[in-house]
Amino acid sequence: MKILFNYYAGGGGGLANIRRLLRAYALAFPADQLIVASKNPAQFSDLDGLPNVDLYEIALPIGGEVGRLWYGFFGLRKLASSLGVDVVWSMNLGSYIRGRTPQVTSINNAYQVYPLSVMRMHPAGWLRAAVMRFFSTLTMFASDSIVVQTRIMRDQAIRLAGRGKRVHVVAKAVEVSDFCGGVDAMQGEDDSPPAGFVFGYVATYFPHKNHERLIEALELLSRRRDFGPVVKLLATIDLADLPPRLRGVAARLIDSGLLSLVGWQSVSQLGEFYRRLDAVVIPSLLESLSSAHIEAMAFGKPILASDLPYARELCGDAALYVDPTNPNQLSEGMLAIASDALRRRSLVHAGSERMKMFPSDWRSIAGEVRSVLSDSIDGRPRAM
């Protein structure tokens, strides 16, 4: 099978998982050829040494958003035809017009399928998010199959693309060995284990990650003197990431020792980061399939999570749920976990059981994706 993997542009934590999946695919199916097309192929340089992977730089005749439109309406189909591939596998955005070569689209960005009300939380603004969602919907219409990571995402995709569209749920894997191979020193001024009961939050700064309410909850705790454990928070952002109105509050919490902003953690640093934690708090307002929840369960950490459908589908009984928009509930939830060892053990045990539902390696995920790609070729062979 000759596959054109289309990743026009992007980044963030999800990109690392995409690279892991592509590597696992190439190793599991050496007879298949993967052509990885991107505006920035250097993002996939770690795949360059694999014999069945070729990197291709997307070059457009015109720049900017006009060039992206040209690529979606014409360029990708032209590229697939010139390369003679059997199937196009696009990530979030692909060809906007149905062509002769089958197209499978993976949707791992919740903004692309969730109701329009969530667009207000997009870091690029409501208008840009709505435009990107429109073109993602065109991509789904033009696709033979859609791959999502959760049942909630599947239901949302079907709502947009229609019940006749084939939508497959393929989860993600967490290979804990990825985080244990070579642990670097963690970023930040103080690398000594913090005292007190330590929560962690692994997330880049985006509005839907809800750092604001979490910091407000920590500020509420800082004013109380009636709780036993001293609750601390380690967050993987920098002070400069926060909006100006919160930097003063965060700085005071840092000075008091209740907050540590350690910056983004690489894969090699995550193992040491999680080992420093007693629990994990994840107040995100929107997710597809969050690595943070799965990593917390894999590392045996109790979870305080948002009382939202995405989190309940993912964690089940492995989390204590609170309203993520309410700092009081967040602070009370943190205290409930910090002060109750029996509850922590129960959450950790439930997390361990929950992890049995997820593949332990990316090779099995690659096999599921390959079945979708193969079925799309068998169902509608054509060449763009």
C-alpha cells in the first residue's frame, strides 16, 4: 500500500503522538510506503531514517491562506495523482473535494466537530476557528472514512458528516517506557522534590485548558488555614504564558511555595515529572482524547477531573469530578483527594483497571488505522 500522509501544518503535544503512530506504522508494515507531506517536514525528521518513509515538503504556487485554499481544493488531489498513491490519509484538514483516490481523515482536534459554542475558547479566535471548522467539515464530506479517538467525537462527526459516513473510533496508546528511557533534569529553578501534597497539570497554555480557574482555586486554598495538607501545584507552563491579570496572583502563589511553573516538559522529562506528583488535576473544558488523563492513570496517580462527558468517557471511576468553571469546587476537590488516602487508593486502582481498555503500544493502533485505510481502498479505488 502506498499512502500519502497529509499534515499541512500544526504542532503542540498531539504532534508527538502522530510521530509515534507513523513510526509504529512504518515498523509494523515495512511493505507499505508512507509519504509524509507537510509544510514543515522537519517536524518529522525522526522518521527520515526509516526505509519505507519519505518526507515531502508541500510547496504552493501562492502563499498565505489563499495558498492553503488552493491546496485543499486542488493541490492535494494533484499531489496524490502525481505520486500515484493508493490512499490519502489526512490529519484534520485534507482535500475539500471528493476525488478518485480514497481519502481517510483523522480528526483529533475537538474544535473541528464539537458544537459551535466552543469556538469562543479557540486561541486563534472565534472567527478563525469557525472557518477552519467549515473546511474540516468539507474534508469529512470528501472522505471515504473518518477516524476519531472517542465515542463522543464519533457522535459529533456523524452529526456533521451524516449517518451514512463511516466513522471509526481508534484510541491512542501510552507507552510508559517512552518516559523512562532517559530522564533529563526538569526545567525550573528548584529541582528538589516539593514538600506537601503535590498536584500536577500537564498542559500547554490555551483558553480551554482552564489554567485561570485552577490558579483561582489555588489562591482560595492559600487563604485557608483549616486544612491539614499543604496543597501545591506544578504546572507545565511559564509565567509569561498567563494573561497579565493573573500574573500577579501566580507570582504571589509562587513566592508562597504553593505554585511552581516548570515550563513545557519533553517526553524524556515526563517520567520524572509524574514521579514528583501525588495526584493530577485536569480542569480542561474541552478535549478529544487527552494524553494527560491516560498518562496519569498509567503512572498510578489519582485524578481530579472536569465533570464533563469527555472526561467521564475517558476516566470512568478513576477520577473525582468537579465543575471546572467553579474555583470553589476545584479547591474542595483538591482537598478531598489530598486528605483522603482511601479515596486516592480507590481512584488509582480504578485507573489501573481502566488502562486495560487502552492499547499498551502504538503498533496495535497502527494496525487499526491500516484496516481503515485498506477498507477505503477496497471500497472505492480511484486516483485523484
